[in-house]
Amino acid sequence: MQIAVVSDTHGHVASTREAVRVLEALGVAAVLHCGDIGSPAIVPLFAAWPAHFVFGNVDQDESDVQRAIEAAGQTCHGRFGSVELAGRRIAFLHGDDAAALAETIDSGQYDLVCYGHTHRAEHHMQDGTLVLNPGALYRANPHSFAVVDLSSMDVWSIPLSG
């Protein structure tokens, strides 16, 4: 099972649409959004997949975005998300709370911890946990997201032209 991890859309529909076109071609099974959604208009762009969202520090009007997530039949996890997919325990949060991010990684409870906030794509192993930042779909150069194969835990960082 392959999943997409996105972050920091900041309400920018055009760059998010570009990512969605690539995701459709890749055939991912689910999408995790690591916060800074930025606008309710972002949510329906991910309607093709089961999508899970957390809020980030720019998501000031969480109620409007939460209503859009619920109306789309997607899942809103508030500021911290935890799911199990393909037998993998996955946590995701925005990452603006460095202590919460470190605590989540250090807990040893998760196979994969995803975060955003820095707008810089990176991934590394830390004590048996894959830690992943997909980069950002807006306010980054290049815009990027990540795909994770949950069976092998291989990661692909996908840069976009925008």
C-alpha cells in the first residue's frame, strides 16, 4: 500500500491541484495532510482518497476547515493524528510544537511519524521510526510531497514544477 503525505498547502489551490494530478497518476491509496491547510477550498481536492487532516499554526479558523473535512467525508484529527494503515502505526502532526514532535518520535509507538512546518523535505530513521517531512505544496522551492510504500517503508520525495 502506498500513501501520500502532503503539508503546508496554505490555501493555495493551484499548487495543490498540481499535486493531486500527480497523485492520481501514482495511484496512492490514502492521503495524510500534515497541517497548514489554509482554506476549506483545499479539502475537496483530495476527494478521490480517504484523507486525514491535522491543523497547523496557520489554520486559525479551524471550524470552517473542519466543517469542510466532515462535509467531504474525510477525517479531521485536530492537532494530532494517529492511524493504522497496512499494519503500520502512523502519527502525523504539523511540527510547529517541537516538543510534541520529539515526544511522538521518541515514544517508540509509531512506525512512521510525519510532520510539516519547515517546508523542507527530509526523511530519516530514528530508533526504528521513520520520520518524514514531505516538504510543502506552497511557499517552498520546489513544492513537494512524499509517497511512502508501507510494506517496504521506502520513501519518494516528489518535487513539482510550480
